[in-house]
Amino acid sequence: MSDMSKNSHPPVSRGFLDSFFHLSELGTSTRTEVLAGITTFVTMAYILFVNPNILKDAGMPISATFAATAIAAAVATLIMGLYANYPIAMAPGMGLNAFFTYSVVIGMKLPWETALGAVFISGLVFFLLTVTKVREWIMEGVPEVLRLSIGVGIGLFIAFIGLQDGKIVIANPDTLVSLGNMKSPSVLVTVFGLIVTGFFMARKVKGGLLIGIFITTLFSMLMGYSPLPTGISSIINFSNPFAAIKPVAFHLNIGAAFDYGLVSILFAFTFVDLFDNIGTLLGVSRKAGLLDKKGNLPRAGKALMADSIGTMFGACMGTPTVTSYIESAAGVLEGGKSGLTAVIVALLFVVALIFSPLIGLIPGTATAPVLILVGVLMMSEVVKIKFDDFTDAFPAFMTIVMMPLTYSIAQGLAFGFMSYTIIKLITGRHKENNAVTYILTILFILHFVLGS
């Protein structure tokens, strides 16, 4: 027998999943990825109940938007896993659903069908910007202070909506807002939910937000504030779960969105969606340790392509912009490193469709605490902002404070970019500006001058 025969070993056989997702190279295993996927799903499943409760204010039926949320999240997350091979889950974005409902449908008085048409257009613009690498160029050109401030501002905006939904903060004609009646049932349910859900979050209980929603709903039922289930059929859908989506699926009106005015649509959705997606994706990647030494995301084009297609598909299904979820970091902490984690999340969203009747039992006061606590989580990035440098502190402050005070993420972005570019320019630090900051500042100024 030759020396070669003695010393050679047969090649190790790798399974399909290992080869496709490069599990061995990434130092992970199928079992680890499955557990990571389950963890991510449990931590973000609250969106199945929160998103419909926000969209109902836009006049959209909650059972249909529950199904739309699950299907859009499943498809977009599947694309992220199979195409980009990242352990990042996707679903309709928190903040973007609020912008869709309160700024566009209610504020601009657009029918939700037209607003969905605008979402589709923004997704198409995302797609074109991604294909031409413009989106990556913009992503890399956004100053770090604005990247951080965007997430913090959105967090405050979401928390403000939660405080309103829970009737803790109410409208006041003299002071604009004031404290609600702390003895009212809605406030008591919300405060109970804050305490219970806050406990789970403090104890780092996986799925704490979702568990909090269910316990708060039970408390609301005991108080007689929300209806009790009438049977198994009020919890599980025994018929075709995909049928529930019909009232909103493919009801988008792209033509009306164009008729309303393409310029206003591009500013009202494309820029908001663009930077919310960028901010969220960078936030997830930063927490998950996926960024390179320069702070950029490898294979960013594929990740951005996933949310571009996800946004267009989501609009067709009947839900606002789909984006990456910060909760994906929970799965990463469990060891998830590949797209297999995302695939598991996608499959679980499909399974969740059978529980669509549950949404009718969960009141807005049960999801209000989640909005407030999500705001708390998104505030964490504020410690990274250099407030001792006024040329950073000023644009950061304007970005953060203008989102909740104007009830618009878009206005916060506009004031943030304009103040950053101008303060750097007039203080002789113009080298810290770049083509992205100059171009976007000019576009935002034109937006205000021309009006929309």
C-alpha cells in the first residue's frame, strides 16, 4: 500500500444545510441555528399584535393586518436568510407603521389603499437604489451621530404613541398634551402592563414583551375592559388562515399615489423608509457584531435587497414597510450566525397564522406598554452620542426631539440633516460634511420651500 493510501482520509460528508448556509465556516451548527431562530421569533412576535392595533387607526381590519404582518414577515425573512445568509429577521417596522397611520393616512388624509401604493413606490425606489449601489453609498455617507440619533428619535416617537394609546398622555387644548385620568380602566391596564412587562425585561426573560401582552390582556379581561374568549375558535383559526388577508391584500392603489404627487410621496415615504431601514439594519448589525472594522456591513447589497423586495411584497399583502428587527440580536446571542436562523423565524411566522383570532381579544392598552418599552430599548444608543461636542449635540438633539414633537419621523430626519450640515459648515468643520449630507440637506430645504 502506498504512503498516499495510508495517510489519506475520505472527505468529511457535509449535509445540505451545512453547505448551503456555511455553518462549519461560521462556527455554528444546525441545532444552534434552530434554537437561535426560535429565540428571535419569540422576542419579536409581539409585532403580530402591535402592528394591527396601530393600523386599525388607519381604518384597516385587524384580522386582515395580522395575517398580512405574518405573511410579509415570513417572506421577507426567508429572503434575508436564503439570499443574504444573515441571521436577521424582518417584519413591518415599528415607527414606520406609526408614520404610515398617523402622519400619512390621518395627517395627509390619504386612504390607506393610496398609502400602501406609496409604500410600494418607496420599495421600488429602494430596489433601484440598491441595484445601482446608490443606497450603499448613502448608507455609508450618513454621519455616525445621525445614525445613532435616528434610532433614539424613533424610540421616543413610538413611546409617545404608546403613552397615548394607554391614555396616560391625552390631548389638551391649552398645553397640547397633559396627564390622563390615572384612575381610568385603560390607564390602570397600561400601568399594570408596564410593571409586569418591565419585570420580564429587567429579568431578561426571553419573549418578555410577548408574555407581557398576554398577561396584560388577561388582566384586562378580569377587569371587564376587554372581551373573554368564547371558545377555541376565538383563539385558533381552523379554516384557511390565508383567507383572512383578503380585505387588504392587493388593495394598494399605486395610481392614486402617483396622482397625489410623486415628489411628496418620495419625501414622505422614501426618505423616511430609507433611513429607518438603514438605521435599523446598522443597529441590528452593530449589536450582533456583524459590522466590519470600518463600521460597514459586508454583503450590505444583499441585505438591502431583501428589505427592498420585502417592502414591495408587504405593500401588496397590506402592511407598511418591512425592515430588519433589532430583536434579531437575541438570536445571535444564542449562537445564531447564518441565514438558517432567519429561515426558522420565517417558518414560525407561517405557523403563527393559525392564531389570527387572538388579535380580536387583545386591546390597545395591552400593546401600549410594549410600545413604551420598545422606546426604552431604542434609547440605549443615546449614550454613544458625543454631547460634549456641540456640533454633534445640536443635530442629534434636533433629530431626536423633532420626531415626537412634530409627530413625524420625516421632519426629525429633515431637521437633523439640515442642522448637521449647516452647523459643521459655519463652524469651519466643513470637511466632516460629505456629498450625502449636502445633497440631502438641499433636498430637505427644497421640500420645505416648495411645500407638499
